[in-house]
Amino acid sequence: MHTRTLGREGLTVSALGLGCMGMSEFYGAGDRAASLATLRRAAELGVTFWDTADIYGCGANEELLGEAFRTTPGLRDRIVLATKFGIVRGDDGSFVGVSGTPDYVRNACDRSLRRLGVDHVDLYYQHRVDPRVPIEDTVGAMAELVAAGKVRHLGLSEAGAQTLHRASAVHRITALQSEYSLWSRDVEPAILPTCALLGIGLVAYSPLGRGFLTGAIRRPEDLAADDWRRHNPRFAGDNFAKNLALVAEIEAIARDEGCTPAQLALAWVLHQGREVVPIPGTRSVARLEENANAAAIALSADLLARIETAFPPDAVVGTRYPEASMALLEG
């Protein structure tokens, strides 16, 4: 696995990372043993940039990674570990808002470190910007964590261009995590140029369109009853069929190239610039290995043009999230 560098402080990460969210929540029931096996196999393959957050499984995902570190000698030293704070959940798991207050930042970090069983995280993101708290105050508290040795690098998630400028004036921002894939290209007009200007890497979450771009989801009924994608506008009603037709185009190109649709979609993201690092999620060793092989796929200019023609930037039908969640996005 090749490596890439995020930001101007030289954070070196695997060119393809691993999103761990689905191992604990949102995509139907998980399997702890299978997830631990996937984590360990990822390390063997060199997929060593791992992404979690305090809200995934209400802390269970961080605890899962902590178990992997605790039970696999030397594993922690091989992993670039990223986690996030800022989305607040109630005791019953309900989503109650966002917080970027300095006290919340400090307390959230300490709780994450305990669940992960580590003394520091390599990259610490604000998961969503709190509109009630000046970003200068939030990033100032995050900078204190760097000074204390609890955090190595700072990041934001789904932040807008103006916020990135203001945050960078307080402390160097290493990475912005935002959704980016063939079917989510909102970052291209303003966010990618701002990141380039400020020396911020882009960590692309959901680079497989929440699994849609793999071609494995043929009907909404293929999703588990408790899978949150059933409530995602792109997976609903007529939108599903229209978006599936786009995936058929990608499947055809992938067949011609001798790869899977998932590999083609990941290779496309990887070809958007060396400052872009996709973090596809999976809890399956087989899917992990399939995804990892995408890093070796070269896309010619002609092939990139064919993909663009088959899957234009504005072709997808439906918003990225339901209305309430869309309101939390700046980018």
C-alpha cells in the first residue's frame, strides 16, 4: 500500500484508509469477531489509516478499536488513528445536537482516549461545526490538546471554506473530512481549492456512495430493516432506480477494465489528487481486500473521461442526507 501526506506538517497515511463506523452501527447488525478480523487484516495489508468517532455505536466503535489494540501486540504503533467529537447523543442514543464548546472538546477527548485505550490520537476532528460557538474557540481548545500531547494533528469535518480559513488562523488544520465520491462532488467548486490554498488534505468518507457504487445493492429491500440508508433520499422511491441506472454505467466500464465497480470508484477518488485519501468502510475481510487492490489501478485520461461522461457530477438524484442532517453541513 502506497502512502500519502495530509497537510503541511507531514502526516503520512496509507493511500487508502478504513472507515470503521459500520462495524458498530448504522448499516445493520455487526459481528464483533468479523470486525476484529477485518481490522487486523487491514494492518497486514498496510491499510493503516483508521477512522472512528465517539458517536459510532455511542462509543462502542472506539471500544472495538481499543480491543484490537489491546489484543494485538504492536498494532497501535502501526496505525494512524483518527477520531471525532462534536455530535451529541442522549443516553438513549438519540441525536440531540452538536457542541463545540471548549469544555466539551476537552471532556470528549478524554472519554475517547479511555475508550480507545491510548494516550493520544493522531488526528482529531470536529465532526460537525457548532454554529453557536466561534470556530476560533473550538479550535483553540483543540490546540490545547495538541500542546498537552493528547492529539497530534487537527481536522474538521464538513466545514465550509470560510470556516477553514478562520480555523487555520488559530492552528494548522491537517485534514478536512467530507463526503466525496462519484456521486457526491459538492467539494469540488470551493472546498478543494480552499484546501489546496491552505495546505489541508481531504479525507473522503463514503467514497463508495454508502455502498451503492459497489453494485451490490439492487433493491431497497436488500438493506437490513435497521439500516439507516433506508431513510437516505438517494436510496428512496424513484431516486433509487434512477441512481441504480448510473451504477450500471460504472459496472459496464469496470467489466471492460477487469475490475469491480467498487475498485473503479475508489480508483477514481484516488486519481483526484495526492492530497485526497478515501476511507471506505467495511466489516468484511473479503471486501477490505477488494478495496485495497484499487490502490494499484491506473486510470488513463481517456478512461477518466469515459467515467465522467457515464457519471456526470450532477447526475445523482436526492440529497446526501435527510433534511435535518443536511442542515449540519457547511461544505
